[in-house]
Amino acid sequence: MIRSRSWVLVVIVFSQFACTSLWFAGNAVMPDLIEAFNFALSDLGYITSSVQFGFIVGTLSYAFLTLSDRFSPSKVFFFSALAAGAANLGLIIEGQSELTVLLLRFMCGFFLAGIYPVGMKIASDYFHEGLGKALGFLVGALVIGTAFPHLLKSLNLSLPWRFIFVITSAMSFIGGLLILFLVADGPHRKFSKTPDLSAFFKVFKNRRFRLAAFGYFGHMWELYAFWAFVPVLLLSYQQLHTEIKWSTSMLSFYTIAIGGLACVASGYFSQKYGSKKAAYFALLGSCICCILSPLAFYLPSVVLIIFLLFWGMLVVADSPQFSTLVAQNAPAASRGTALTIVNCLGFSITILSIQLLSMLLEHIEPTYIYVFLAVGPVLGLLAMRRFDQKVS
């Protein structure tokens, strides 16, 4: 087992990156799945949403059973990584039906609930001080892992599409093994002996925890909808400027992946100014980007790319800091459950915002739909304004 906290963080960060590469593996080869299994184009949304629904059900299950607080978080991470990787690898089997594909993607999402929030739980057990910086690296790894399959696809390596699933599953297995054999339970871990089914509700009685969670929910309303619709924005821009020729996949990768660097930067910022300020100013900046988004379609292409990269940084830079505030204001004995609950509710909100933008796309010009993403940041900012206010 590694004893140096710095090396523990390196292992957690790499494992988080490796395991979360499963998340969008199906999206990266979506056209190949449709062709290989003779699916209809309308099945695209169901295949994508099945992972999100799986994650939501998984986080609910992990939270109600308080798994990461009752058992070794490293072992929970390991078994979840194996199970998620196996579900992902199942897609290489020929003769799949639509039902089996949806079920496998659902199960992959379900066990990702034992990877992302549990990874944050492990980090919080090691880094009682400097947690914002540690989670900055951790969420940055998640962001780059999420974008990684898009990078594989955009490289045009002429690899069989099944190879994407083999690579990402192998990465997940390796990430789980590294956590199991190299990362022991942290020195700040508080052990919970029995399942506490009431923990799901108890954590929200703490006012500061509640406000931190509401800030996170506002951030999540924007984040995944922005990521999901970056290709739509780029294609809409091309339709307005027919002379523009670019790789939508590669630009989408850069726009998402640059957020990983921003998460690390926000971690260092939080060391000096605190997690609340780091989260607040990133959320404020991304809110302004939402409001200004209609103007982006009339910018020169170079300026548009700079604007998207800037937005891509701000939209996720607050994520590790909100998680830090949640972890710091949760009871030590139920910290893992609290993080899992907040993740569950946050990802449920992402489905609502994604569906809203999909609906708006059918009724209004695509240049205006991104303004509606500002609703979440505005509400999140209002919650954070009250975070340090004393209750009379």
C-alpha cells in the first residue's frame, strides 16, 4: 500500500480517469452500433440516456445502502470498476438486441455510481485539509476520461469499433486494481456499522450542506446539457457560415477536455481564496456565457472557438469546489453517502435540462436555446449568496 498522500492522489486521479472513460464509450461509436445491430436513428437518445438513468439508480442504491460508509471504499471502487467494465465489454458480443444494448449501458451507468462519488469519498478520507485542491485533480480526471472516447474516435485510427469497448474496459479493470492494491482506507475515514436508510434525508437538515448542494444542482443543470449540445452548436454555426470546415468531434473533445485543466486550476485557486469563492466566480462566469451565447453564432470562427474553450473551462471548474463544500459540511460517518446522494440528484437534473434543450430545438432557433441553461447557474448563485449568512 502507498503511504505518501501525494502518490495516493496520483493513483486515485489515474484510476478515476481510467474508469470514467466508460461513460461515453457508446456515444463515440454510436453510428457503428446503429449499423452493426440494425437500430433506428431514434434509438440514439435511448442509448445515451440509459447510462445516465443507470447512474441515477446506482447512486440511489449505493446511498440507501450506505455502501461506501459501511465497507472499505477501495473495495467498493474495485468491484464497481470490474462490474462496469464487464457491462461495457458485453457490447462486443454479436447478435445484440436493442434491449440488451440498453441493459448493458444501464448496468455500466449503475456501477459508475461506485466509481465517481466513491473516488471523491476516498480522496476526502485522505485530504481533510486541501480537499478542494485534491478534488480539483479528481474531477479534472473525470472530465478528461469523459472526453477520451471522443478523442479515440476523432483520431481516425481505422480501428474496429469494438476495440473502443475493449480499450475502455481494460482501463477500468486496471484502475480498479490500482485502487484495491495501492490505496488503503484513509486516516480520516469514519466507519458506519449498519445501513442508515434515514441518512438520505438527514444530511439535508444541515443548512450549509443544503445550500452547497443547491449550488451544485444549479451547476449540473448547465454542465451536461452544455457538453451534450456542443456538437449541435458547432454544426449550427457551420450552417450559418457555410465556408467553415472543421472537425466537430475534435473541437467537441477540446471544449470538454479543457475543463479538466480548469478543475485543477480551481483547486489551486481554492487553496488561497476558499472553495466557496472558487465555485461562485466560475458559476457566475459560465452563467454570463449562457446569456451571451446567441451572440457567439455571429462571431468569427477563431473567436467562437476561444469563447467555447473559455466556457468549457468555467462550466466545470466549480464542480470540484461544490463537491468539497458538500463533503466538508456532511457528517463524517455518512460523507460517502452524502456525496452519492448529491450526485444522484444532480445527474437527475441533467436529464431535465437535456430534454428541455431537445424540445426547444424543435420550436425555436438553435442560436437561442443555450440561454435557458442560465436558469440553473442563477439559482445556484442565489444559494451561494446565502451560504455564509447567519440564521437569526
